[in-house]
Amino acid sequence: MAKKLIEIKNIVKRFDNQVVLKGINLDINENEFVTLLGPSGCGKTTLLRIIAGFLEPDEGNVFLDGEDIATVPAYKRDVNTVFQHYALFPHLDVYDNIAFGLAIKKQPKDIIHQKVMRMISLVGLEGFEHRDINAMSGGQQQRVAIARALVNEPQVLLLDESLSALDKNLRKEMQLELKEIQREVGITFIFVTHDQEEALTMSDKIVIMRDGMIEQVGSPLEVYNTPVNEYCAKFIGDSNIIDGTMKKDRLVSFDDADYVCEDYGFAENEPVDIVIRPEDIDIVPRNRGLLNGEVKSVLFKGVHYEIVAETSSGTSKTVIMHVTGEHDVVNAEAHERMSATSFSMDVEDVKDITDAEIIARANAQAWNDDEEDVSIPNVNYDLKEDEGVYDCTFETAAGTKITIKINVVKPVSVEDAGNEESIQAFNFTKSVDEIKESVALDTDLIRWADAYAWSTEDNSQVEIWDVKYDFDDENITEGDYPITFSTQGRELKLETTDHHEVGERVGLEWNPEDIHVMRKMN
């Protein structure tokens, strides 16, 4: 059984009355490579600095090999740190940078030489002993910083995002080298990063942090295959996160279908989150899998294709667009023309409506014979907070006027319990010219119909993803046309080495062990 080297007990740290660590508890074993993983501001660097001794906790204890070191100064701890920007001495060469700590301790020169040359060999810098630090690459400087920290033979080496300054290829190379160095020297490494790939590549144990707390601790396989919640699933690798219901042990449901899984211990019909990794979904012939889908996008990633398949439609509502012919009003005496369109509006919006909004909704416009815009100072209407049809007259200063109908209604929304969404939209009227002159028709149709969708879970707005209609806007004629507004349907991301075409209708399947059920986050 691995020996416990570091015990972190109930650590609390505040800065300016803000709690940045909220009762952290963590055990770290001897010879273990531990990664503190999380976004900026989650508290990982603060925790590292407390272990190093650069910060004192406001509450709690830090035990190193059984001794409480929470108040022991940094220089008295058997811990060394490699900083993000290395902090090498520019006036010393490679050899003297590595030897610096031993020289301070006044060790014999022959012992210093033996240890420094061993470290130079370990980090692969033979022949660079007397190289100017400023003449070295970022990767070489990092090796010097690691050697300088290790030559003092600490029990623990702390690394604070020490790969972040390197380019992508060198960073990958150093990930493997760092893990190999840790195996060679056989001491505990604690590494801070926000890069999930680094964490998965190097770690024996990953500690996922969020808002000053630990969300999950486990091996790379554990945190990848069995994340405890949506936050951890999204932070480690690409994920398909799906709202579902745990019908009973080993049976979960989403999108009105039941799927066998290997999870248990949930309450019957408990709302849950489901994670399926993209590489665990296979494409099979249509009607041969667990569900059907349509390929929406294909992206070639070098060794595989990243595919998005839509497996269920979104929430939809269909309205009628009434298209009329020419309906300009001509005032020959004033040399003016005017146009406006009848529209529908929500009864709840009546009390707050303004003249400017009515002009905009009716697309009311006036212009003279020279095609110059003419203002519309007079907007006359008598709207009531009751359903009904009301007249509205627009008039210019020269007396050109037009009257439209405002249809005040109580909107009927469409609710989709499976998607936890609702959507509403109004029938509307537009002229042939307005349709033809639109430069962003889908956007205009959403605006003209006052289409709006929202989540029934938290009332947040949901994007209207698709607008379907069956007419040619360049050759449209008078008549009634159905317009369907839809939110985005269920989409699953998957990875495959086989090429598929956009629009291809496919089947999708996975094994019971590939679907993982998580409890809902608070």
C-alpha cells in the first residue's frame, strides 16, 4: 500500500474577504505524480503556494511526512518549486544555476560536481554545462529549472504551469520527458495546469478543482470514464452531455427511449445527466442501431473524422405569413408615398408599446418622389390590453396617411417536455416587395413573426436554430405561406475513421458500459 506523504486538512484561504479555498482536503502519496487541474481562478495555484510555503492558510493544516508544516517557512520545507517562468539566474551559466542551492548549503565541491553532472545527464543537457542561460531555448531553460530544483533532493517537486510558455510540439515532448524524470528520481511531483491533455498524459492522480473546491479526485482513467458531474465531464475531454431520467438501476431514459447502462444507486425516476464520449458512438446502417440520426457536419482531424449527427428534432412552431401585393398609399399633391403592414402582437406587450416600436413592427415608411425618406410624426391608435383587432394610422406632416390592423392576441406557445423548451410566434403580413428586398430573410422572418424560444427549466432564452419555408423569395407572389421556426435538436458528436457525407441518414449505437450516468449538479 502506498505511503501517504502529504495530508491537506480543511485548508481555507481568503484574499480581501473573498474565500478562494473552501475547506480543501487531499491526500498525496509518495512517488506519485499529482496534477491540480482547473480553470483560471479555481484555486489550484493558491493551493500549490500553500504547500510550497509561500502562503499561509487562514485555517487548516498541511502535513508533510506526518509533520504539520502549515506555518513552517518555505526555505525550511523539503519542497522545491519550478515556476512558470523558471526564474533562472541570467548571470550564471547552466552548471552554476543548477549548483546554486548546493553552494548555498556549503556542500563540498566534489559532491556538488557529482550531483550537478548527474542532474545534467538526467535532463539531457550534456555538453551545455557552461552555456549562457540567455542563449538557450525555452525547453532547455525548463530542463535547467527542473535540474536546479531536483539537485537538492527534495521530497516533493512543485511545478506551477511550467509548460505553458512552450510551443505545442515542445510541450508534448516535455510532457513525456517530465513523467520519465519523475519515474527516474522517484519523488512526488505536484503539477498545476489548466490543460486537460497534460493532466491525462502525465498524472497518476488528477484533482479537478472549481471555485475553491475539489470536484473529483481519481486516476486519468477514472476521471475520464466516470466523471462525477457535468463540470468534470466537460473539463476532461469532449463529451455528449444529455438530460435524462434514471428509470431504475442500470436503465436510463432520454428522448422518450430507454437505454441499458451499468450505473446504479440512483432513486427511481431521478433526473440525471448522461455522458457518452464521442469515440464510444459507432455509426451503423439506419434502423440497425439504438437510434437513428442525420449527419449534420463532418470535420477531418487527420487520423479521424469528427462528425455531428442530429438524432431528434428541436421544438417547432408553424405560423402563416400573409403576402400581399403593392399597397403603397400615394399622395400626389404632396409628392409622397407611404407603406405599412398589419401585424400581430402579444397582449402583454400592449402596456409598454411605444410609437417607435409600432413603426418598426409595421415597417412603416414614407418617402417623396426623389426617393428621400420622410418622417412619420403622427401615430394614432387606441390599443387595449384585451384580445382584438385595432386600427393604427400613420401620418406625415403633409397629410399622407395609411391605416393598418394590429391584431392583439394571447400567444399560444408550443411546449416540448422532452427538450424542456417552449416556442412561440405570430402570424404576420408582409408585401411582396418586403420579402424580395430582405437581405437576411431568416433573421427577418424571426423578427416579423416575433418568434421566441425559451427553456422551461430556467426560463433562459434558447436560440431559434432553423427557419423552414417552401417559397422562392425572388419570385414570391401574393398568398399564404407556412413558416416553421425550430430550436436545435439533439445533436451527438462522434469520432470515426470512416468518411460519411453531410445529410447521410445513419444509425448510432454504443455498448452499455459506454454510457455513464451522473448526478445533477446543484
